Amino acid sequence: MTQKNKTIQLIELGLKSYQEALAVQEKLFNQTIAIKRANRNQQQQTRTENYLLWVEHTPVITLGKSGKSEHLLLDENQLKKEGIEYHPTNRGGDITFHGPGQLVGYPILDLDNFFTDIHKYLRFLEEAIILTLEEYGLKGARSDGETGVWLDVETPFARKICAMGVKASRWVTMHGFALNINTDLSYFEYIVPCGIQGKAVTSLEKELGRNVPFEEVKTKLKVHFAHLFEAEMQQEEL
């Protein structure tokens, strides 16, 4: 039995296109899956690593496996004119926008190192965001049947501040969450966000009426993430 590895390597990708960040995710995800396959056939067990990638994306709209293409409200020419890329993906969830001012976190965790429960994993991701928002005086909450984090749930003013969509194979995760910090929210007018009609999208900047330091949010979120997963965070270079 291999000892569980509770260290999460934190990797800063900076501003990257969706495809560039996806290539990094897939490389680390596939490496972890390969180790687990090899371990199954060998007596000598190699421990798997865990990663959390931080990234800001250049403007991109992504469509999850359960998404509908009609939730994209622009055609190919309009996307080009607005400088927005479009990518169908293999994550869960529907359609969303990623762009500058939004903190995207891609945890590539071997849940065998923590717990083998995808439902619990998603709730932990949401909880890390909720605890971070609390530090800014905002009451984030879950909305039944809608993964992610919302403000003023079950009121006419419900608005989403953090979208989520994940994929897992052999208990290894990829994709993750997107928290709107200083995001230009006008981009969300080009989609039906997360496939949900009639609900608004918001950001920390909009709620607080000021620009919010990106690094400050990352630091707070990192602490809550580590605490929930009972993990040690370790800064790494790619």
C-alpha cells in the first residue's frame, strides 16, 4: 500500500490561452493515470503527485459535455470580431466564459490521496470559494442542482460568481473552477451562462465596488483549499 501523498504542487501559469493551459492539464493528468495503471501491475508502488494550476485565460467560451450549442449567442464571424475563442470540452457542466480578471483553478488531484467521492470533491471546491467570499463580507451559497457558487440564492437577485466543471478518471481530476474577480462581465451577454436562463453573473469587483487584488484572492483561496483537503501547498515551477 502506497503512502498517501497530501502535498499539492501549486503551479502559476499566468495569462494563457485555453488550449495552452489544457495541454498542461492533459500532460499532468495523463502522467498520473499512467502511474496508477503501472502501480496496478507492479508490487513496487510509485506515489502520485497532486497539482493546482492557477491561470487567467485570454477571452474564450467553453462548452461542457452537457451543454447545448444554442447557448452560444454568437456565430463564428462574431466570435472572431470580438476576439473570443470557442472550444467544446470534456468537462462537466454547460457553457461559460473565461477571460482576464477571472481566477481559474485547475486541480489535478489523485483523489486516492484524499477521498474517493466526486460529490464530496465538488462540495469542497464550492466550500473553498464560499469561505474566500466570506472574507470579503459576501455570503456565497450553493444552488440546488446547479454546481458552482452563487449570491442571494432563491431570490429574484440570484447571481453566479463562480462556475465549476470537472472531469475525473480513475479518481484523477481535471478542469475546475472559475471565480470572477475583476472580470469584464459584458462577455457573459454572448452566452446563456451555464445554460441557466434569467440569472445574472457577478464578480468580486462588482459586489465590492472596487478593484480587488488578484494575488490577495489567490492567497486566501489557497489557505482554504489546503485546509479542506488537509494538504500542504508547495509552490512549483513547470
